[in-house]
Amino acid sequence: MKNLPPLLLTLAGLLIAGCSDKSAQNAPADESTLSQKMDTAATQVKDAAVKAKDAVADKLTEWKLTPADIKADLEKSGRVVREKTLAAGEKAGGAIDNARIVTDINGKYVADKDLSALKINVDADQGVVTLRGTVQSAGLIGRAIELALDTDGVTQVVSLLQVEDQDQ
């Protein structure tokens, strides 16, 4: 339960808080006890967390952003480039607000405990995002690219991110 995201734990707490002591005292013998309701809520939260983790893993694999993919690209060309397929009805090259894209991506980096918005420079030009700076691992390069690709208006991400030297 320690590994569950705070949002999911909060949701479980809200579900549990909805059960009052009065209802438990007046409840028929065949109704669930508070302990059973807590167990059910915890199971639901855990299942949701597993589904979310699986969805992220699927996206990383689909976009070829696994640590092995990132390392191979860095060894080959020193950069990682990924494009996002446009959804039906989505326009490419339309009036894109570069400042909004940069702000959205930086906000995602701030919210991610493993990425540093201070060490990653984000530039956007008509849906093409360029990332420069350093991260602690090849896996985090993939995570930074994934968060950028998963931003409205982004069609391509060019990563010039480097894995920082751990000896410093």
C-alpha cells in the first residue's frame, strides 16, 4: 500500500469516510462491516493503480521509449525523436500556442518526482518540441518524452537530453 499514488490513497480515504458509525450500528447483520468496506476500497484503489501502471508501460512500449530503446537511439545518433500519430479530426500545423505547450510540459515535469523541470529545457515550434538538459537515467529520457508527447498540440518530440554523469 506504500507504493500507491497519493491521489488513489485520498480516494480510498474519501470512500471510507463516507461510512459513518451510525450506519454501522443500525445496519442489518448481513451488511458489510466497515473493515470489509475498507478492504474493498483498498482493493479497488490497488486495481486502479495497476491498470494505470500497465497503461503507462504499454505507451512506453508503443512509442519505443523503454530504457533499451533510448540507449540504442543515443548510441546511434545522440538524440531521440518520436512522432505522435494525429487523431481523427486533429489538425497538423494549425495555430498552435507554443507558450501553452511549453507551460503544460514544464508543469508535468514539476509534478513528476523523478524529473527536474530545472534541468530540462523545453522549446516548442508549431507542435515540434525539443528537450535539452540532463536526467538521471535513460528511462527518465523516455518518461520526459512520453509526458511531452502526451500533451495537446505536440506532434513530434526531439530529445537532446543526456544522462548526467553520476560521478560528479
